[in-house]
Amino acid sequence: MSEEKNDHKTKVFEPKIVGFLCNWCSYAGADLAGTSRIQYPPNIRIIRVMCSGSVDSMYILRALLEGADGVFVGGCHPGDCHYIDGNYKARRRMVLLENILGTLGLEKERVWLRWISASEGQKFADTMREMTESIRKLGPNPIAKHWNL
Amino acid sequence: MTQKALKVQDQDVVRSTNEFLKQLLSSGKIQALLVPQSTPSKKVVYPVLIADPKKLHADVIAPVLPVATATMISKMTKIQPPSKPIGVVLRSCQIRALIELVKLNQANLTNIIIIGVDCPGTFPINIYADFPEKKTPTQVIVDMMTQKTTDAEQYLRSACQVCKDPIPMNADIVLGLYGTDIEKEIIIEAHTEIGKELLKDLNLENEKEGKTREKAVKDIREQKDKKRAAFLKQTEGINGIEKIAEFFDKCVNCHNCRQACPICYCKECLFDSAVFDAEAYKFIRKAENKGLVKMPSDALLFQLGRMNHMILSCVECGLCEQACPNTIPLMEVFIPAAENAQKEFTYHPGKDKTEKIPMIVYREDEFLEVGEK
């Protein structure tokens, strides 16, 4: 779909971002942004998960192969995980995934891991703005146009 | 470590190693042996569990690895390990795979005596079974080891050509083929107390000179490292979505590679589940998004997903490549990926029994650049 947008050169590219937010912190942070009426770009499609540590790299790879321009993973701040150490494990997985993205020749900047607590509605909105702009600069996911994967 | 020597009779290294194993099994200290042994057709050598010494016809040199022996040991120790010791004869890659399976709670080393064999490498199963030369594959390998000919090298599987650990680690007993003229003598090493105890009463000679083996082991490592560096250089180009998509073009999503892999142990693989079946409109929407979509549409996701799940424990045995019905040279992607990922976590699969797999441990002060910028 990002291709379509590119056909109209006058239109700005609106990246599609899939977001995996942990139930205890980041999802609540996003919720707070909403209930506080803090504006942020609507480019993210949020999927609630129980913990950032439960986000198998497969989910991220699938989103990217299906053509998502970016993937966001949000977890509790280090030390604050509801399950004690899920976010530390998420961080290790992210390092491994970055390795595999390298093989795929995909910019690792397309996948973000950030810590956002339940009280950080403003931070969530700011991060969304920052990520949307960053992915917009990177351009559409080059995988999106490949149909033979 | 104690080093002893096994005299080889009539230059028949297979028979002599078999005699050694027979002595071991007859000693009564172990109740069974898992050894590589020819099927009656002599076409393939399989891991065979032997309780009766009279039926033992092991061929520890035969250059073929039809299945992951580590998986076989997982199958017979996971539910309940043996109550008395059994010996398992393994190549280096299979010992490493076994150690990884232990770490993954898929195998139990209680009462398992690991007998490692120096590995000269293996041939693809099809070449071994229908060998194009007059000599047997075993003889060709023996000729390579005794530096008579180098014919064997052309048949070696790519994984074996660039193997970084042909010498067994974590074994109780090692049958040393490097650093000796194997048509005259084989080196037998005991690396643990159990190994020492088992060798005590066997008919072996005390080895005098230990230096030749050390040097030969160093030489073979250097030789393999050089080949490995060249291999990594040569495969650098397989990178980027176009090249990767082309590389996996022949993948029909049959999952044989996963079946053959000693590390892939999940009883229910996500890729066999109904996750990828969906209502027609979802497929149509996907086709509409890209204009068209290949079916099955998850072959690359399977490859990358599998890679992501097992690459840190990948022992580079190359059985995935051997299992591929469409001969995709999987090692060209998996060895560089394993090299990179394992370097990132400074992890050497199969080396240290007490080290935990990287995905279940963490440090608070590591990878700080990931997560917050």
C-alpha cells in the first residue's frame, strides 16, 4: 500500500507501524496519552501483549515480511517488569533479531524497542512522533513490493 | 587426561576400533552401546543401540551422518535416563548438539558415557550410499587421513569442509585419529574419571609421545579455519532481500530441514499449526496489497523464523542442508548467520555444559544502546 502512496509524489509517505505494547506499562502509557487527549500520529497499529518478553521475533519478522514499514515494541522500564525480567529478555531477543535483519538487508532502525511506563503518556506520544518521522525518512519497507517470499 | 594407544591389526582400522568397543561392552561396565553401524545392505551407517557384544559391527570411521544422533539420545533419555551406564559413540558436532539439547532440557546425560571420535568429515548420504568409486567411502577417508590421496575432500559436505571443531569436546573417552598413523595405531584418551575407569582393564598400550597429536590437531584446526574464512568471504554476497528471496526460491516449505535439525526440538512447531490458514478474504487482501502473492506465502518466514529460534545453538552439522529435497545450500546462509549471532553473545554452542543458553539469561547493564536511544 505504501507503493500506492509513492505514486502520488505530492502526498507524504505515511508509514505503517505495527506496535506490540506490554499490558502493564506501555499499553497503559498509550491509554493515558489517549485519555489525556495528547495528539500523536495515527500511523501505529497497536497490539496488546502481556509482556515485551513475550514478543517472539517471529511476530516482528512476519509484520515486516507482510509489508509493515516499522515495528515498535514497548515494555516497562528496566527493573520495572511486571514479570521481573521479561524486558531484559526482550532486549536480548532484539539484539538477535537485529542480526537476522542484517542478513535480510533490512535497516535495523525499522524496529524500535522502547521503555514507556504507565504514567508516560507524553513520552508515548513523543516517541510515536519521533518514530513516524524516522521511518518516513527511511521510506517504505523495500520488502513490501516483493510478492515471492 | 590419560592417553593410551590401540594397536591396529592388519591395517584394518574399522575392525580394530570395533574390537575395542567390543572389549568395552563385554567388560560389563556398560550395559549397551550406541554406535554407527552399517545396515545389512551396507548402504548407510545408522546409529544402532547394541546390547549383545556379538552383534557389534561398529564402523566409527564411515563418513556419513544420516540422522542427528543427538536427537536419538534425546529420544531415549528425556523421559527417563538409563539406570546403568550406556556408551554413545559420537562425532564432535553431535556431542555439541547433545550438550545444547541438555541445556534445553531435551536430553539427560545421567549414565551416558560419551565416546567421541575425531571427525575427518562426512559425505552426503546419497553419495555415501551410491559411492561412485571402486573403493569404499571408509577406505577413501582412511586414505585421506593417512595422506595417501585427497580424493575424499571433493565429497565432503560443505558443513564438514568448514567445520571449526572436528575434535570432540566434553567426551569421556576420545578415539583420536589425528596425529597418528591410523593404519597402525589409534590414540585413546580418557578425559574424565569415568573414562579412565572404563579404560583401566582394557587391552591397550600406554602412549609414549603426546606431542604429535597436539600438533596435528592444531594443523587441522588451522586448515579448517582457513577454509572457513574463505567460505565466509564467498558467502558475503548472499545478503539483502533480493538475494535472500532468490536463495530460498526452491524452498517448498516442506520443513525437512527442521525435522533433520538436532536443535529444533519443539513437539508442536508453529509452522505446522493452523496459524497460517485464514479466511479467503485475508489472502485476497494480501494479494490486493502487493498486487499478487506466492502460495505458500510463508516459506521465507519459516526459514527466518527457524533461524531466529535455533541459530544461537546451531552446531553447524549441516543436516538441514542434507535433508533439503531441492538441494538448497543452506549452510551458505546459516553458517554466516550462526557466526554473527554467536559472536554477538560470545556463545560457543556445545562447549561449556554449565553455561546457559543466551536467551534465558541477561545482565542489567548490557546492550544499553538497544531499548533507549
